[in-house]
Amino acid sequence: MRISDNKIEEIRIAANIVDVISEYVQLRKRGKNYIGLCPFHSEKTPSFTVSEEKQIFNCFGCHKGGNVYKFLMEYEKISFIESVQELAQRYGVNIEVDEETTGKQSEQEILYDINTETAKYFSNNLLNSSEAEIAREYFQKRKIKPQTMRSFGLGYAFPSWDHFVNYAQDKKIDLERAISLGLIGQSNDGRLYDKFSGRIIFPIFSPNGRVVAFAGRIIEKKENSAKYLNSPESLIYVKGRILYGLSHSKDEIRKLDKAILVEGYMDLISLHQSGIKNVVAVSGTALTEEQVQLLSRYTKNVVLLFDADTAGIKASMRSIELLLKKDMEIKIASLPSGEDPDSFVNNFGREKFEEIIKKAQNFLEYQTEFYSNQGMFEDPSKTAEAIRELVKPVSIINDELKRSLLIKSIAKKFNLREKLLENELDKAIQSFGKQITNEERIRDKELIKKQLEAKLQKDRKISPREIRLEKEILKLLFEGKTEIVGFVFSQISPEEFLTEEHAKLAEIVYEAYKNNEEIIAASLIEKISDEKLQSFVLNLTFDKYSISRNWEDIYPGLPHEKILQKIAVDTVKRFRTEKINFEIKNNFRLIESATEEEERFELMKLNHELEKEKQKLNLNISIE
């Protein structure tokens, strides 16, 4: 089922968020907003705020927030579509269902629906069928409780050729799509068969809790049968972009600001059942950049806990580089030989497991111990090789201070001169960056200049002042005034924002403005898929002073619209001035490294033009 975007917006406009939330929460007026006790967590002092002007809510205690649909979804535990239907019925808006399913979004919804129905089928088999006793015994031996089975949607596929095929036909599931999702197989003679036959089932969820795929583990060994069978990649599932268990663990990861990364499904499930819930699993694949990027939305602190066997150690070593690239803080925990997280927590309990986590080593300590166990410090040539290997991951770290401290640590441990290790570090950085690959490129003066400019840009540290200015621009954009938004985008493009998150938000507003859509926070926030960004926008929007200053004190008696215009002009001027100042500073750094007088002259001339441009800003920027 798909409801058109225009209809969804019509219903949202019809439903005043204050009226809707007042049916569930006692609200009272405070200034321009309404406040009350948050319905999503226990509190004695109200931190739950509703803006009638912007049609959004936000809790400064538990950080839940969004528009009227999000409130109903959170409060009543219903889907987005159900929240739209409920409000449509309440406000007498007739829903015209868009039956066309050829578009990308509607195709995704069909695949999600098929997987949801299939997950119910597998779960019902496991929990209620007498034929699934073998699967229940398997989980009982692994000490998995029925409640945990329900929580993770664990299931069972009957050991028959066509049980699910028949079920799918009865439920009118599109068989071609079921084949594409890897739920049904097709033999050379065209006969359909159950793909997961005779396996226990682990549904794989997206971060927001939708079933995107399945993994099936064989119970009874069969010749030519793989231990695990996984869904193929599809429109809704890319294996390298999913972390198993994230939908169950993301809140706890945020709360503790730490994630424990394990290898398998059962590792995660057993830990979760034992009360250790800030866990995600890579699920039988090597850690990918996309998975690291996904995890970095929730925390920068990761504890690697892979199996203590050779494969687990190698997986840890490979993962370190990917995590360091994203500036993650990494520790590695080691289990006793022969143990994995699943067996350890079941054999020794939660407290002993938490002791293991507390003793986790930083990546240098872990690698040093690994090379020591390999006997690499017993021979001078091997020792040199091991030390070079220790320096390599340090070269990936962007933070210069952190790099320096780690080099000091290695030098102290092996009683070496820091300068010697710094030379090795420089070699590793050059090798890692691969900035220059051959003699011709080195001789190419223009390319060297571009490389220097790129390096200066890469090394650039965003100042607190620049971050503050970008936030002020975003506050202007989310004020919901089309005239202000148009003025801002006539002077600033989304690509000019230095902070990635700020650029994404500016792009969302820009697209809405370009398409003549309504510029209001309640509508814009629906376009933000990242929960951290949603929370950031809500906090930004509900800031005590929307543009970071007390308007009334600065401009007493001036109408709100005029105040906003004045602040918009002032903020844009300061933003443009900051950009010009950086360009001038950058040119001075290029002048210092220039090898020819002509090049220096051109750069100085350019700086002169930039200074003149800066002086003209007061004349050239106006909202009228």
C-alpha cells in the first residue's frame, strides 16, 4: 500500500500537533511553545516541548522528537502508514491509495511486506508447530529463552520441498519476487521449492527494524549443504551495509556511548539475553566501510570481540584499519582460547564477561601482544618488521596529536628514538595516501599545486566559529520563512557547508525550496532518515533563541519579520567573510611553497582581489 506524498502532507497540515498530543499528554503554554511531562520516559520536571508554529515535538530528556506522525508511531507503537490512516480517519480526510507499484519506493514496500509475512511464518513455525521440536531443542541447548526467540523473530523452516511455496501461494505472495528475495528456489525444470528448508531462521533487520533478509542455519548436517544460507542482495538488502542486531541495540549504544562488535548471530543474541545490549554483529562477513559509517552514527567507541581463533584474530586486525579511518576509538577484548562470546557468557555469566570488556586493550597493545606471541620480537629483523607493522595503523589516524602520542608510546616500549619512528610514520603516510605514483606526476607542476591545495583542504580544521556560523544559517533555514530561505540560498550553496551533517540538512531544505514545497520544520524533518540528524534539527529548532540571540533585546519594538531579515543579512555577511578569510589564508600558505616568482605574484594579486571583495560585502548583500 502506498499513499501519495501530497496526501500525507495534506493530512499532516489538517492535524494540529498540539491538539493531537493533548489527547495523550497534559500540555501547558510557555511562551510560544507548550510543555508537559514526557510520555516516553519517567520525569518529574517537564522536558517535553511542542511547537505549534513549527508543528513538531521534542523531549530534551530522552531526545525523542519529530512531527505528528512520529508521535503516534512512538506512542501507539504503530507503523508510519497506520499513523497516517489514523489521522486521516480522525480528521475526515479521504485517502486515495496509489496502486501503482512500478516506482522504486513502492517496489521496496512490496518486498518489505513479503519479508514481514515470511518472518511471521517462520516464527509461528518455531513457536507453535509440533514439527519444530528439533529447532526448539536446538535453541534450548543454546540456552535461548522463548521470549528472546520472539524478540529477535527467530524461526524455523520445515524440512519439506514446498511447505513455504504453498503458504506463499495461499497468501497470494508474488512468487517471482519471493524468488528474487531468495525465499523460493526454482529448479531447471521450473519446479519451485523452499530455499531455507530444514533450517533455523535468523531474520535480519534494518536499523529501523524492518525485515530486509534472512539467514538460515542447518540443524542436521547434510552432504553438500552449507552451514549457513543467506538471502541474496536485493533492492532492500545490501549485506555490507547492515549490522545484525543494530535495531535492538542502537538505543543502548547511544546511552553507553560504546558498541561491542562480535562475529555471529548467536553471540549477539546470547549477550543480549544476558543483559549486555550494546552489541552488533558483522554476521559472517568481513567488516566494511559502510558498516563502520553506519555504526559511527551511534558511537565513536568500539570494542572488537572476535573469536580467539586465528580467523578471529585476522578479522580483528583487518577491522582496525577501517575503524581508524573513521576516527573511531578502538579497543580489542580477548576471550580464553576455545571460547566465543556466546559460550563464554553462558558458561561464566554477565559479570565475568563485563570484566573481559573492562580489560580490553587499545589496538597497539593488542597488536604488540599478537606479534610477541608469533615470536617476532626474538629476532632483530623480525622485530623491525613488527614495529613497522605497528606504525602502519597509526599513519591512518587523522588526529596529529593522537598520532604523536602513539608514536611516543611505541618508542618508549621498544626504547627507540622518536625521530626514527617519525621517519617510518612519514613513509607509511606517503604509502597509505598514494599521493604520487610516478616520476612524471612529480614533475608536473600544476598537479603538485593541486595536491598541495587538496592537502591544505584535507588538513583544514573547522573552527568553532565556522561551526557556530553554519548552525546559525541552518536555524535561519529551518525558521520556515520562504523569503529568508530564498535569500540564504542566493548567497550560499549547500556544498559550502564544511560539516557533512550541516551540508546534508542544507541540501534537504534547498531541494524543498527548489521544488516549491512548504518550508516548515514538520515537513522537512520527514525527509531526514538519520535519527541523529533528526535529533540535531529538533534541538536546533527548539533552541531558546532561534538565531542564538535575544531578538527583542537587540531590536526592541521591531516586528519579528524585520528582525529575522536583519539577522539573516548579518549572518550571511559573516559567513561569506569567513569563507574569504580562509581563502586568503590558504593562498598565503601556497605563496610560501610556490617555487616561481610569477606564481607568487598571481596569488598575491588574487588575495588583493579577495580583500576588495570582502570590503564590498556590506554594499552587495541585501535582502530587499
